Amino acid sequence: MAVTTEYPHIILDEQGTPTIQGTSLKVIELITERLAYGWSPEELHLQHPYLSLSQVHAALAYYWDHAGELDQGIAKRLKSVDKLGKIAKQQSLLLARLKAQGLL
């Protein structure tokens, strides 16, 4: 069951993750795009036409009031991506060796 917050358009989902109401988009995902691409609220709105500009601004307001917590979440996601990248590279090297030996 979702829980409302003091931020219009922002709810906490069953796991307590801030999400934009009426969507499956998490606040952290929108913020990650803003940080990665330097997008303005208007550009975020253009990239996500199903969001209203007020939903985008509510997500940004939520972020600024909870930046420390959300920044930790972003850092955790980046570590996971790095770990997955290393695993994929190791698997690619293994496949290359197997192919070189004619085993694949």
C-alpha cells in the first residue's frame, strides 16, 4: 500500500521508495537522469511526456529535502553497475578463451 507524503505527487511505495504518483517512476531515477545529463525541469518533462511539470518539480523538491539519503542510493546503484560490468567483462574474456580453443 502506497503512503502519501507532504509533497504533492510523491508517494512512498510498498518498499518505502519515493515514487511519482500515478507512475512507476522512482524519484531517484528522475534525479539520476538530471545529474547524468544536466537536464532542466523542462527537459525532464520533455523526456517524460507522461509527467506534468508539477510532478517533475515535486520530485526535485523531494530530492533537495532528502539529498543525502538519495545520493547514498545513487552511489549504491553505481557500485552495482560497476560490479555487473566487471562480471560481464570476465564472462567475455572466458568466452573469448573458449572460442580461441575451439570449445565454442
